[in-house]
Amino acid sequence: MVAEPEGPLEDRKPQSDEARSAFTPPEGVDQPGPPEEDHPSSEFAVPEGLSTEAPAEPEGSAFAPPATYHAKASPPAYTPAHGFPVLQLSKDVPWQDRMRTMLRIPVSERPMPEPVQRHDETGPAVPRVLDLTLRIGELLLAGGEGAEDVEAAMLAITSAYGLDHVEPTVTFTLLSITYQPSLVDDPVTANRTVRRRGTDYTRLTAVYQLVADISGDDQEIRLDEAYRRLAEIRRNRHPYPGWVLTLAAGTLAGGASVLVGGGALVFVAAAIGAMLGDRLAWLCAGRGLPEFYQFVVAAMPPAAIGVALSALHADLRPSAVITGGLFALIPGRALVAAVQDGLTGFYITASARLLEVAYFFVAIVVGVLTILYVGVQFEANLSPEGALVLVERPVMQILASMVLSLTFAVLLQQDRSTVLVAALNGGVAWVIYAAIAVTAGGSAVLATAVAAGLVGLFGQLLARFQHTSSLPYVTAAIGPLLPGSAMYFGVLHIAQNNIDAGFASLARAAALALAIAIGVNLGGEIARMFLRSPAAAGRRRAAKRTRGF
């Protein structure tokens, strides 16, 4: 029972301005009367004297089936009669497989994640979890990981902290993540842009270890601890200094020159040219020039040394010197990541990465072509026919392939424990390639694809054993398979005004590069397909065939 206020009405407190209607006339102004016409006509009203057509069917509910609907010819229901299968994700399989399985399932059908990191009843703050997820995804994407692997890592982190109905999205430079607890709640979206890329597989391995610890059951990683470890990973110095990288680039070029038939002097000449190109590229990078011009400058010294040796009529193989220098520049890592994104359905990211690879290829062609054109004008003895003579030295070439893979691993800033494994994998790749293409006389493209497939298979097996990324075991091992010779011959034909043969050789180089990328991806898929744990009940779904529509 509310008591009536005491005192006359005039003594009561007047209404505040906020409580007074905006349409109430002020004091002293009369209230306007009603309009002459209470029901004004709409501008869409039908004029007088014009009849309207009768509706085709009586007006009914918006949820009623249309007149053309027949139960016998009805489309399939959204929910099948047997219902959606309940997906059980076993903890015995690696988190990469579990998260890839969830990524290929619509958000509404995904199983509810069981929180691994339990801190209190309320759980961690959603914005901080999303921010941590984006920062980890940024490091993985900048380090060269495929888009599907980055999304899997992001989903693993949010699932570990108990966030369901999360949708991560990864493109070439943008990472986005959306969290919506239910249909009646507002979604929370955050994104992050990758501004700079860097090659450091030691940092990549550390990030994978952090994700594995967060998504594992054996220990509890709080958000502040995860942020602290992430900051340490960012501040971690590269395992190899700059002069070691320059020396590795020269050794890589020398080993590649031995693969294509060069000797000791050719090894030294190719190494000097590659080291000069590497130092010039570092100088251009310090002046802020884009990577395109860095590749142009880096390709010139090996080509110049090859042309000089040809002009001096030295009893060496200039083609081997130039080819060895090109091996240190071909972007095999970016090519494998681009094809992998395309094969897994990330077409926007794959297109952007392929465009980046195309720019790098064009830069290498421009740098080498400039030097070769000058050499042709001075009548340098550059003969593609003589360069195609194959020299078979199995033991020397196997050792050269292992040296090439080892130095490639150093250039990728890999951990010292993975360098020797990558070198052995590269030696196996060269043995398989030479057995098919040289000994058996088979197709070079087929031999490259088979060798790259075994590299991908072994790399995926080693990554599963170590619970880390497969890139440190795969990228360096494909070094001996890179199409340096085909690219050089194509550029030389163009410099000699033999355009058709030049473009044919460049097309062959592109075919070899695609064979490497597809083989690596196929080997990894075979490892995931046939070597899954029997406790994993969920299938890793893939997209349906297009069938022309």
C-alpha cells in the first residue's frame, strides 16, 4: 500500500524536463485541433475508378507451403530423418587432426568442446581469449603455415578455454574470429592483420609447442602464462647470425651446382655468386626496397659470374654456376603453401600466394635475363645444348643433395635438432628422383611428384612423432627437386631471341614446381588418411565434388 503524498497539489514537485513529452505544447499555447482528415490516403493507394486484379491464391500464413508444393516431390529436409551423427573426438589423436575435423563441420553440428583450462566458475574473459588466439594465428601465418593449419590452431585454443560456436577465418593478410554463445546473444568479432612475414622455423616450432600445451590435458596454462610464453617467443633471437646465413646461401648454391654436373671450381664460383647476391639483397632490404627488387639484385651476381667464365673460355660449366645461384632464390616454401591452400579450399589465400610466387619468379627472370642479354651481346659462349649433357655421379650428387637440404634448413632458421633429419630426407628425395628420371629414363615431372610425395609422407610422420609442424621436415628436403635448370634454360632461350623454346622451358619449370607442391600435399594427406588412431571416431570431412555446377 503506497501512501498518498501530503499537501496540496500546487506544493508538489513539478515534473522534470526529461519526463515531459517533447510533443507537449508549452504553457500559453493552445492544443491544436484534430486534422480535417483522420485517415490520409497513402501515396501507394489505388486511385478511384481503377479495379485491382484478384490474388492468384488466397492470402494465408507466411509459413504455409506454396500451391506448387507436393509431398512426393518435396526437397530434402534440413535435418535428415536419422538425425545428425554424434561426433566423438578422441583425445588420443593429435590436436591438429581433431581441429581439422571440427573445421570441416558446420558450426551448428560441431560437438561441444570440453574446456581443458579450468580456472574458476566464470571462466576466462572472452576478449582476452580471442586476442591470444589471433596473436598465435598471426605468428603461424607469418611463418608460412597453411591457412587450414592456422585455423586448426586457433580453434584448438578457443576449445581449450571452453568457447564453443567459434568460427575462425584466415586469408592471406587478415585473421578474423567470431564467437557467438547462442542465437540470442550478440556475436563478438575480432581480427588482426599480418603486416610482415619472416622465416623462422624455430619460432614456428615454439608456437606449436605452446598450442599443444594449451590444448593438452596434462598441464594447465593460464591466460597470463600463455601471454608470457608468447612474448618470449616473439623476443627470441634467431638461432643463426647473418654471416652464417650468407655462408649457408653460398654453400646451397655450390651444392646445387654439383647436382647439375659441376666440379670443385664450379662449386666455389657458384658459392661466391650466391653470397654476393645475398649481401646485395640484404643491402637493398636495409634501404627499404620491396622484395621484388631484392630478388632482381640477388639473381644478378651468379649470372654475371657465369657469363664471365663463359667469356674467359674457362673449362667450366657456366650453366651450372648460374643454376646453382637460382636454387638459393626459388621460393619453394611459398609455392608449397600456396598449392596446399588451394587443395584444401582456401582459394583466396592460395591465389594471393601464387601471385606472390609469380612476382618472385618474374623478379628472378628479370635479374638473370638482364645479365644474359649483356653476355649475348658480347658473344659469350652460352649454349643450352651443351649444358643439357647429364653427368652421373651418384655418390657425389647424393652428398650434394644432403648438403643443399642442410644449408636450406639453416636459411629457414630451423632448430639444430631438425637440420640433420631434413638433410637425410632431402637425400632420400634425390635418390628417388634420380632412380626414376635418370636410371629408369622416366618423366622428370613424374619423378619429381613421387619424390616430393615421399618427402611429404616422411615429414608428416616425423611431425606426428614430435607433435609439431611438418614444415621443418619438408621445406628444406624439397630443395634438391627445385626446377633451377629449367628456369635458367628458359631465360637463356629468351635472351637468345628463341622465344618459343624459352617459354616452353619456363612452362616446364612451372610444371615441376607444381609437381613438388602437389606431391608434398598428397604425401601429407596419405599420412593423415591411413595412419589415424583407431580411437578417432570422427571422420575428417572434405568438400563434395562440384559436378559442373
